[in-house]
Amino acid sequence: MKILVLNGSPKKKSDTYRLTDAFLKGLNKNGEHEVHVVNVIEKKIAPCRGCFGCWSRMDGHCVIDDDQNEILDLYRDSDVIIWSFPLYCYGMPSHLKAVLDRTIPLVKMKMVQLPDGTVRHEALADFSRLHTVVICGCGFPNWEGNFDGLKKTCENCFGNPDIICVPEAPMLNIPEAAIVADPLLARFEKAGEEYAGTLTLSAETIAGLETPMIPAEAYIQNVNSAL
Ligand SMILES: Cc1cc2nc3c(=O)[nH]c(=O)nc-3n(C[C@H](O)[C@H](O)[C@H](O)COP(=O)(O)O)c2cc1C
């Protein structure tokens, strides 16, 4: 399988990417897959101009001549795409959102209404083999609503993705927290193995990956006591 990882953390030492790396370790345990990691922050990707030039040309590329066209080529060629990024203001970091906005060349202007009433643009090519995983780490403890907007965006944009949202992610890069972070990383590796077999994750597995490392009250206290 061809696996494309879009790493949307702007940091060299990303909390979220630790999770993604563990997931990839399980997913590519036997080294049989081709994994291509794009560090989006290192790429030159302008915001979408909204010109719809792509829908005039319909060649799967953007009229802006920058690194996005290389990503679109990789996108079309992938079996699995992993979007790995930190939660920023309840959504994707802006440089990664630019990548998402500029996947518009991969659909046509033509609209289709699905049986459940939702409306989509028809795909430019057959993407039925493409599977999407979203791995998002965030700085807050778990609270209802933190990930709602992001989840809706991902469901609408990616069809039926496996979405994993992890609270308290900064603990992944704190050596003193290894006692609770390491078991989570081990669960991510195991989940990668599960994914390699079925190309999906059970609700039970996702719930295990999203379980906070420590209770919210203790996390808030730790953060505040460091101030
Ligand atoms: C600009 C900005 C916005 C953020 N917004 C949120 C947010 O809405 N909710 C949240 O829980 N954490 C938020 N965070 C915290 C990050 O998600 C958190 O630090 C994460 O662990 C960083 O992951 P990374 O190391 O993979 O980049 C924000 C951080 C920044 C810098």
C-alpha cells in the first residue's frame, strides 16, 4: 500500500507526531508498505484564491504553481492518507487547512445529493480505494465540544475517516510523563497493526486511544502549577 502522511505540526518535536509515528510502526510492521511523509510546514503552499481555475482545467491540479500540485499527485496515488496535526482553535492549523482547501481540484463542480440528504461534489477520479485516518492531538484535557468542529469538518471532507482525537498531548514529550504516555504509544502501535489488517479501527480501539492519560483535574492542576 502507498501511505501518505500529511504532518501538520509546525514543530520539530511534535506531540501528535509521536502518536502517528507509533501508529505507523504498527501499520508498517513488516516494512511492506511505501510511506511518504510530507512535513507541510516546510512546503510552499499558498492559500486558495477561490478562482475555480481548477474546475475550468479539470486536470486535477491547481492553477497556483507551488508545492500543492506535488501533494495532489501523491494524494491521487495513495491508498491511505494520514492527516496528523495539532488542534488549533478547534480546527486544523492554517497551513494544513490550505492543503485541504486546495484539494478542490480533485472534485468536479458537479454536485450530487446523497441518500442521507448531504450534498457533495462529484470526484474527479475513483477514490474508492482511498482510506483516511485523522490523528489530532490537543493541549486541553478532555472536554465535550473541544473536537466537535474538527470532527464534523473531517467527516464532511473525507467521507468516512477514522478519527482519533487525543487530549493532553503535550504530555507525550514530557519525560516525567512517560509512565502514562508510553502505554498510550503502545496502544497506538497496536492500533496501527489492527488498521493494517482491516483498514479501519473499531469504536473500542478508538475509545482506548482517546482515553485521557490522567484525569482532567490533575492535568489542569499540573499545567497551572507550572505557571
Ligand atoms: C495557535 C494554537 C491554537 C491552539 N488551539 C487549541 C485548541 O483549540 N484546543 C486545544 O485543546 N489545544 C489547542 N492548542 C494546543 C495544541 O493543540 C497542543 O499544544 C498540541 O499538543 C500541539 O501538538 P504538536 O506538538 O503536535 O504540534 C493550540 C495551540 C496553538 C499554538
